[in-house]
Amino acid sequence: MGGRKALIVGINHYDHKTSLFGCINDANKIEKVLSYNEGINGKEKNFHTETIISGEKNIITTDFLRKKIEELFRDERETSLFYFAGHGAIRKGQGYLVTTENEKGYHGLSMNDILQEVNNSPARNKIIIFDCCHSGSFAKDFISSDLVRIKEGVTILAASAANQYSTEIDGEGIFTKLFCHALEGGAASIIGEITPGNVYGYIDKAMGEKAQRPIFITNVRRYISLRKIKSQIIPDELRQITILFKHPDYKFKLNRTFEHTEKTAITKNVEKFTILKLYNRVNLVIPIKKELPEGKKDMYWAAIYEKGCELTPQGKSYWEMVNRGIL
């Protein structure tokens, strides 16, 4: 099975509609951030990208876009990703991606046709990202239609609901700006993984209640990563969480033998405490503060006063993932 490929399309220029200003810029930003991971040894290849942008002499037609989408999704590979920034339209409840040449009476490439292509793809993971007006109508197409259903391995992230307009400010799409921030690390887990679900959560929270609402729909059984950045913790260290904590609500008892500066320190306990302090720094573990005096509510004093520590809600979540073999 092949690797990861992304088709990235940005259309500013339209023959019969108001031209846009930020879509080409957005497409170039997406290409830059998706192309590489940020590993411990520097940049590592992530997606092989093909970026297509409009111009006065570079017309992106419906037939051309359809052909490129067919090429992207016809091959068997680990992940195929399609990103589109441009005009979106909705006619009689059907969503369309508007290409350069379209005029009144001809709407462009239907989202329903795209979804059928995606559903039939042999790629393991199929990811669709739309930054255009009415892009949420894609979701409506497969939720309400008897003809099309989202199949396993498909993930869709859209800038706005079916009846909403995507927003541009200062020549860039708000959705894509936040999407890039998420991929740069804003939505990363403590092990540096950035998943579509975490990206959606980041964007939804950042947009606030009154802004356009992003849409996220997925049907996956496998863990999908869009990008990786440097991990805050080594996976082998994280996997010790189920050894140190017998269950998510377990209270780990500490004493002076865990603190390396104490004469009574025991090497085995000091090693455990080193891991626990690392967990504390990445918000997986906290001392049981109600057991400690004011001004001394950190891990050091929990050991000195022979108190305990426990998992945070995030720590419990990671405990469950390790316990189920996801991490």
C-alpha cells in the first residue's frame, strides 16, 4: 500500500462570480504545513502534495477538477486527502464546488459526486476538507440521501454549515487559518499526534459561539494522524501509566523514599517518581492537594509529607487509551 497523498486546490479567479482573495494563499499554507512532520530529527516527510491554484491564465474547470479528484482516490494507499478553498454553492439542497468557468445555470462539481468517488476509493483513509460557503451541505448530502452514505475510513471537515457562509478576513479564510494553527501544534496530543477530531475541537472552540460553525463527520475504526510534531513525552514512558496506576481512580501513595535528595531515597522509587513528575508537567498527574498545606501543593511536597498523587481527567483518558492498546 502506498503512502500519503494530498490534492490541494485554491481558486481565487472566477469568470462569472465575485473573485476571492485568500484561497490561493490558504492552499499554499496548507501545502506547507501538510508536507512535513516535525520529528525529533527535524523535518520528516508527511504528505506528498499536489497543489493546484487558479490564475488569469490558469483556469480550473469542473472537468479538470473532477479528473484530479478521480486520480487522487483511485489508488490504494494509506491516506488520500482533498482540500478545497474557493466558492461553494447550494442549489435545490445540493452542494457544489464552484470552478472558474461556471456561470448562472451551471453550478460546478457536485459534492454528491465527490462523495461517491471518495466512498469507492480503495485508500484506507479518505479525508475531505472544505473551506467554502455552504460546505456543510456535503454532510447533508450523505446524511439525508438514500443514494449516498459515508463509508468506513471517510472523514469530512467543513468550514461552515449548509446554510452558512465561510469567512475571509484580511485575505485569508478564518477556517484555514485555524486549521493551520491546529496542525502546527495547537491540536497536538502530548505525544505529538494531531488527529482530525482534535483539529475540529480546536477550530470549534476558537471560533466561538457566534461565528460560522465547522462541521465534522467521520466513520473510522483506526487511529488517524494528520500530522506529527515533537512529542512532550516518550511513548514508552507514557505506557507506564497503567503500571503505576492500577485503575483510573487509583491514588498513588508517596513517601520520602521517592525523593532523590532524601537520605532514605530508594533507586526504584526515585525512578518511578521521575516518571510521575514528568506526568505532572504534561497534566496527566497532580498531587492530591487537599492533603497538603498551603504553599506546598506540588509533587515534591507530596513526597516529603508522604501524601499521594492521582490522574487528572486527561490522565484518565490516556490511561484508557494505553489500557486498550491504542497507544
